[in-house]
Amino acid sequence: MSDRQHVEEIERVLGGSQTGRDGFVSASWRRCVEVYGMDPMRRDPAHIVTQSELRDHRQQAEWMIGAARSSLQSLFRQVAGQNYVLLLTDAKGVCVDFFGDDLFVDDLRGAGLYLGSNWSEDLAGTCGVGACIVTREPVTVHQDDHFGNAHVTLSCTAAPIFDSLGELAAVLDISLLRSPTPKRSQNLAMSLVTNAARRVEMANLMAESRRDWVLRLSDSPEFLDVDPEAAVRLDDSGRVLGYTRGARRLFPDGAVIGRRIDEVLGLTIDDLPDLMRDRPTEERIVEMRDGGALFGHAIAPQAPRTVLRGDRRGGPLAGLSGGDPAMTQLLTQAARLAPTAVPLLIAGETGTGKTKLAHAIHMASAAGGFLALDCAGLTAEALRQACAELPAGATLLLRRVEDLPPATVPVLTALLDGRSGLRAISTSCAAPGALDLPRPLFHRLAGAVLELPPLRQRQDIGWLLDRILRRRTSEDVRLSPSARAALLGRPWPGNLRELEQVLDVAIALCEGRVIDLPDLPAPVDRAAAADDSGETLEQVMEACGWNMARAARRLGVNRSTVLRRLRNAGLQPPA
């Protein structure tokens, strides 16, 4: 296909025509034009991050690189001599590990099939890694499936790798510089890469589970002990602590973490010893609640389980951010403070998730009881009664502490002095310095202050959109590119609470499986929110990833106005 024909086909897809491409390819083409403003005629070189950035990406993905290295080596041996190159990228699309033939290093570097290349869709256009990150499914982007003419000679097959909490952690890609024309020629590559990704997930889960039970599951007794399809990690009460993506089918109706295994399988934690290797594989049958059956292999804890306090990865704090820098720093601090007795003050605008953060800190602390009280109208007697039965080492959550009645202040102060094991966590919509509380009480409540950023300043809104959609509906519901762009550009004065409500309305209004612009409720007080936010232009640009179109939508102006303001302020995107 010539460059001109390729561009003409993209134009037909943008016009709504079906051209025989896979649906995810057509959807990606539309995003490339409508969301990212790309031109398929441009032959942009591969985007390579700096050495400093690559070090940061590799350090953050170090645990996944370790879990994947053995599977990558095995896979590369399988395809040796066939000119394939293997890439392991992080969840942002940056290549952090690489296997390729030394004879073709220069060609691979030129094509971006090398360490440090960034294959996220908003930079590289339609490609295997980028499409895999968006769809979270295995994909093959073959030759002129690619959006940009610079990549139409490549064939890229990619599979997602999920961590034990079900979050996208990495992408495994197997690519060819040149391949046969039929897309079906990559069917074997698809089988190889999906199996390798499954084994990486299994290796990661096993590495995390030395102090817990692991139940490995297979449809076939022959592969149960050597290459099972799925696994779950269980605590000593039978609740799920982690899982491989293959186990997700056992829980079709919602979340997996924290669920009891006997909800979906006909066994309890006490039955696991019967599924160990001292019994024949054919006899290790696990009945499912829907009437089906699997074969199970139980692996006992290698050591008594202990609570890994302050462990960010895999802990209750892990699901509160999708990589936003400010949230990452805040959650790192929260993880370190969680196991201590330091009283915490969590500040932030309404709807930013202060109560969720408080609950997560309590869960990460392994403390005893938990009591939440609203401070508005809280009387001294009600406070005494509520706290009377709290066990030692409990957590007391005081919501909106700025509304605490003056008459209750001395009782709360005395309570905190008299109950040395009581850990106070307070939330406030007011700035910490503006809290009108007596200093003795303030210092008993604010041993450390955690300030949650407003949603409009966060860089992980796209991740939050996907996460909330997955939690709100079991259907395969997704956002159209125009709807996603509109949501990314809103100022969100109600923060996470408003975001959740908007998606609830959109899910209820959309008639199919795609939420489009007409399904979105109109923004509330958009102008007021934009005027009162107090954000600088630089803060808006950083929150929008220096995407001019998104910043223009958020500010309610044209892109040319944004460009003019940037020039006047002397602001430039980070290098």
C-alpha cells in the first residue's frame, strides 16, 4: 500500500467507514487524529527517552524486569534465528528490557526497537505496545495497521502483563522489522507472547507469596504442575491477596482482592492441603460454584506470614494513584507513616478522596478497631460514648475537623491525652494553616500533614477514568475518543466525587457499550471553577501533560490563546 493510499484509508475510517481493519486499529487511528492531532504523512523518528529518564523507568520497573527476565530469555531462544526482537515496556510504554540479534542493532535502533524507546500511543501513534496499553488485551499491529508511515514495515505483537492486584504493570512485545504480508503470519507470535506474559505474571505472584498460600489452577491435569493457566494468593482466612489475570474469570461480577475463595470455588482454606503434590494430579479436582470444575495445585506458605508494613507495591495504598508524581510522593509518605502512631491531618478540597486515604492508611497500619465520626454537630457526650468501647491501638477518624464544636474541643483533647494507644486521623477541606482550632488540639491532631492535590492538577485522570469504569460496570463499556478528550479537559471542581457521579450518569445514559459526548452530563459551574481554581498557567499545562488541546478545553479558550499566553509568560514544555 502506498503512503497516499494509507492516508486515504485513514480518512475513510475517520468518516465512519469500515475498511476491514480490526476494530481496535480503527479506534486507535481516530484517537491519533482527534485526540493527539497526529499527521500520518509525517515520518517522525522514534521517541527515545534520555539516559536519566531511562534509569528512572528501569528502577521503577526493576521488580517486573526481574520477574520477566527468565521468560524473555526462554522466549528469545524459541524465536532465535527468525529475526524477532523482544521488548519489555513499563505501563507507560517505555522499553526497559530488550532482546535482539546483535547483527541488526543499528536497524533496530533506527526503528525504535531498543532500550529507552517510548511506544505510548500518544507519541508513536497506532502500534503494538500503545494499543495494548489502551485495550489491555493482546494485539497484533501489522505493517500498515500502524498509523504513521514511518512504522508500516513493522509487525508488532504485544500482550499485557498485570501485577498481582490486577493493574497493568508492563507490556511484552515481539516485533519484526520485516514480515510476510498476511497478518495471520503472526498467529504463532501471538501465542508465544501471551503464554510468556502469563508466565511472567505467575513468576511475580510466586515471588510475592512466600508467606501465603497459593492456589494454582488449570483446565488440564497434564499442565497443572508445570504450566497452570491461573493462580490466586490467599491469606490464612482464604481471602484473595493477589491473582494472575487468568484467575479474573473466576470473579466475573466485580473486584477480586479481599474476596473469599469459597465464594467461587467449592473449597475453603482448610481444604488446600488436600491439593498438594502428594496426591495424583487427576484427583486434585476443584468444583466451581457454576457447576464446572478445574484442577488445583496448592502451595503452602514457606514461612509464617507477617505484615509488610509500609509496603507501597501491593498494599492498600496502591490503588489510589495511576502514577501521578504528586500522588506518588504523598502515598510514599503515607506508607512510611502508616505503621507509626503519629497523628495525621489529611487536607484537600472536597471530593479529593481524604476518607479513602484515611481508610487505606488504617488498613496498611494493621491497627485494631476503626471509628469514623463527623465533627459537625458532634457533642461531647456523643464523642465519649462512641469512643468508650474502642480497643487499644484503634484508629479514630475525625471527618471535617474544622467543623468541630468549641464545646467538644476540651473533651477531645482530654480523650487523646488519656488514650495513649488511640491513633487520630483528621480530615479537613480547609488549608492546614487556616484551621481555627486551639493550638493544643491542633498539635495533637497534626503530627504530620498530607495534602491531597485537586483532581485538575493530577496527571493520571485517564487512569482514573478507566479504573472507575471497570468498577462501575461489568460490561465492556468504554469511552469514545471525543468523550474521553472532553472529560480530560474538565476542571473538576468536585474532584473525584464529581468524576464518579459523571461516569455514573454516562453509564446510565449510554445505550450501547460506548459512552459518547451526548451521554455526558454538562459541567457544573465550569466558569466559576476555572476562575476560582487559583492555578497558574504552568500548573494547568503540567496537569495536562503539556497537551495544548487539553489545556485549551480546561481553560475554555482556543489553542491559539493558550499558545499566546505561553509565549507571553516565557513558558516552554520540559525537554
